[in-house]
Amino acid sequence: MSFVNVSGDTAVIRVPERFNLVNTSLIKSELEDAYKKGAIKVTADFRDTLFIDSSAIRDLVMVYNRVKPENFQAINVMGDVYKALYAAKLDEVWNLPEPTE
């Protein structure tokens, strides 16, 4: 299953419904391929995500640290995922808007 698509210089992660230790290694591997294809920006799309654990948050921070801060974007962050990122203070770092749900 492909979680990462490359569009120009941007790798777009379609974050799975349950983002946890089970699938973080798959996404990291696909991101490495995206970097080799020239991706220098990363967008994490949480549209379908209902759950995120600490290992997935750690790996997203590693992605953020690898690309320049202005080249990382998290979109469609809602519900419990927003709460988890808020608890990690990533809402401030990633400039996440408060969900409107």
C-alpha cells in the first residue's frame, strides 16, 4: 500500500486511519524513496486519520526536522489527532489551525 505520493518537489503523506508503530516504518521507507526522487517538501494529510500514537508523532517530528520548517505542512488535522499534536505542543510549531468540528 502506498502512503506517499510525489507531486513535483513535494511528498504528500496520506496518513492512515490509525497511524502507529505498525505503519510508521512503511511511511519512512516511502519517504526515503520520495527524497531520492527529488522531494524537498512534505505535506502530511490527516484527512482520514482517527488515531495517532507517540511513535508516529516522533517520526513526524523527525520528518519536520529533516526538511526545512517552511517545507513541512500538516493539513486536515482534527479530533483526537489534533488533541495529541496539541499535547505535544506541535500545534504551535506547525501552525495548526484549531479544528472547526
